[in-house]
Amino acid sequence: MAVRLGGFLFLAVLLSAVDASRPAINQELSNLFNELWRLDVNRLKPGIDYTISVQGRAGFVNQGSHVVLDHASLPLFSNVNENKLRNTTTFSRFMKLLDNYERSTGITERVTPEELTEINLFLDAVLETQVMKRAHQYLVSKGKSSSDSRQFKNQLNLIWFHLYHRQRNTGPDSCGFEHVFVGETKSGTEIIGFHNWVQFYLQEKNSHLDYKGYKARDQDLPDQDDHVLNLQFSWHGVMKPVGSAFIGTSPEFEMALFTIIFLMNTERSTTVLVNIDQCQMELVVIRQGRCLGTAYPKLLSSNSRHVGVNSH
């Protein structure tokens, strides 16, 4: 009996240590982000505006490897309502920005007057949404942003679009927007960033990207209405062993979440644990000085499976 009890005790201590390594649920941000979720009227609806096929669970792949078993013979996106993307101002202006950047780090970015205009128009559209207006209101209440909308626009521009050095011995070769929403390659052997579903869909449609399958814990299988996925894919022949992205959400929603986390913290790397809709996820934000280095969601559980676990 003593041996058995000791075994149970050891297991309990081990499980509590695992739980302790994960941050506690941030209830304030969970409440705020669910409010932003409800305000995100531009979000596309699964099964109506788009259809995905998650297919098989992807295997382990070493970073830099070009050899991988494909566990998804079909594309991730079966269809997307492109008319809705084109006719929704933030999406249409967002898509205009996706071809403005050099894919490889180490190549100096050169921003044309036309591209500056596209950035300005995109930020203007984002600031008109109820999602970003609520995010702005929250940041003002916390003393992290000016109530002046022009100053807030400048703050967003600095965080997301200011160019900086990601690779040494070059001119400014990256920015937060490029890294998170467009994606980059490093030394021709590694995909860095690339956490946006619209870019994923467009690159897949143009045969530049090959979806290899989903990544998830054994007991948590994703389905076609999940709004966050952990993914494995190749892009221009380079592998991303594990990537992640929101699915269907608007660019203003994703920018609002990551901007709030960026401004509410000063550490170089911040991870917050939140529940949004039916998903529990970690949101990770890494700074590059006064700019965004990277930001992405990491799905922990979907379809409210975490509710039963957390209630014990």
C-alpha cells in the first residue's frame, strides 16, 4: 500500500510541476479578447466563407530538413470566399501589403512611396474597426497609448512596420508585419514567422506552399471549425516543422491582440494563457526593441475540452 501511495504521490507532484510550468489563465485579457472576438464582424465563418480539411497528424521533422512524410494529400483550404476578402476593406488593403517584402532575411528592404501609401491606408482602415477602437480604448485606460488617434496610429506603425535588422551585416531587412503576416526565410533552410491564414491560403493556391498536416496532442484532434491551428508545411521548398495561425480571423483582430500584449508588457518575451471562444491558447509576443519581433498563437485545446479539465 505504501509503495502504491508513494507512486500516486510522485505522479501528483509530477503533474503539478507540469501545470506550474504553464502560466495561469489571464482572466482580464481573456474577457477583453472575447469581447474583441464578438466585435470581429469581418471574421470569415467556417463552412460558409471558407472550408478547411485538416487531414492527418504531421510527424516530427528536424529544423532544416527537406525530407518529410506528407500526411495531407489535399490542400488545407478547399475554398475561400475571395469576394468577401476583396470587398472587406481591411482584408483587401491587407492583401495589398503581402507582396511588398523580400522573402529572405539579409536582403535590405526598400519601401517605395506607393508602399508607404498602402501601409497608411491599411492602418486607417484598421483604426475604423470596432475591434481596434476597443483595443485603443483599453490601452488608453491602462496609460499605454495616447487618446489621440493619430498618435495611436503612429504607435501601431512603429510596432508593426518600422524596419530593423533581423540579420547582422545588412541594411534593415525585416519588420513585425512582414515576419508575422507574410513570413520570411533564413539562410534558405528555415521558415521564420508566417503566422497568417490569408497568406497561407494565397500561397497554397499559387502552389508555393504545401500543407503537410496538423500538430496536436493525442487527445485533442482539430476539426474544420477550429479558429486556431498548429500546422506543418513547406514554403518554396523550405520546411516549417511546426507553425501556428488563427483561421478566418480579421487582420485587425490579430493586430489588436498582439498589440495589447506587446504594450502591456516590457519583457523581451511574453506568453499569456487565454481562453477565446472555445479555444485555450498561449499567445506569444517577442520584442525587437520598440518593435515587434514575432507574435503567434499556440493552440492548447479546442472545442472547450479544457473546460472539463480545468474544473477538476
